[in-house]
Amino acid sequence: MRAGMNQAQTFNLASGFKFQGGGGGGGGGVKIEQRVGIQAPNDVIWELVYDLSTWKDWNPLYVEAAGEVRIGQVLTLKMVLPDDEPMVIKPTVLEWVPREQLHWRLKMAAGLVSTTRYIEIEALTETSCIVANGEIFGGLLGPSVAKRMGRKVWRGFEAMNLALKEAAEARWREQGGAPTSEA
């Protein structure tokens, strides 16, 4: 096996893919991630992430979403990547922790592509968080799919993160909070 074959790779819009050495979780894959700082409590952000019925109101990446956020449940999501036609996907919820994370898995092409999608909220203070929005592409064809679609996926995550930031900070202001970010 070539060196680095079992390491996750990270996509960076400016420089493409890089190996991300080590890390937990075992097998390799290509990781695409976009992060954003949000001036709102994790409760406010989680309400928006957890309530799939409201995604159509704020989420440009998943314009329709249905299902129940419970381990093992199948979600129905209409995904619109930049410059692409809408696509309905049916991932299975792997894990969720209130106010912290939502993970799901999607298998495509008879399992030759397997992705693990995540939205993770890291509280920095009581009213400030970092949201990591990403996906790990695995399976036999996963890395080549990630390389082909990486920029579009990253731009989709960026649009979703900016919309989540705007929605969460607006909701926090409505509740009497005072975020300092300029949207």
C-alpha cells in the first residue's frame, strides 16, 4: 500500500486536497469541510439544525428536508449544489447530540461511494460558537467523486453556513441577544 493511502484528506478551496495525517476513526477518505463563527448560543443554532421542517426557510443547500432526527432514521433531503440540478437524497442518521452535532451516512452507486455528513457546533462561550459543516467521502469511488465535486460541495457548505449564521444571529437578536458579527 502506498504511503498515505489510509489517511483522510482535507479539501481546502485555495490549494485543493491535502492529506490530514492520523485522526481517529480508522479508514481513509476525503474530507471536505467549511467552518463559520456564529455569535449566538449553541441552543439557538441547534434549533435551526434540528428542525428540518424550517430548512426550506433558510438553507440554500437543502431546500427541502423531511424526517426525524433519530439514530437509524432515514431523512429525505432535496440538495442543490451550486450550478447543479436538485437531487433528492435519503441518508440515514448515524448520530446526534443536542446542541452539538448531527451526523448522517449516504451510500450511492451500490455502496461504491459512502459519505458521512456532519454538522458540528462547538461552543466557544455562552453566546459564541464555531460550526463545522463537512463530509467525508469513502468507499472505492468516494475519493474520486470528492475530487470531481469538491469545489461545488465546499461552496454549498459555505452557502449553508453563511445562511445558518444569518438565521441564528437574527433569531438571537429577536430573543434579546446582541450578536456582534456583521453578516
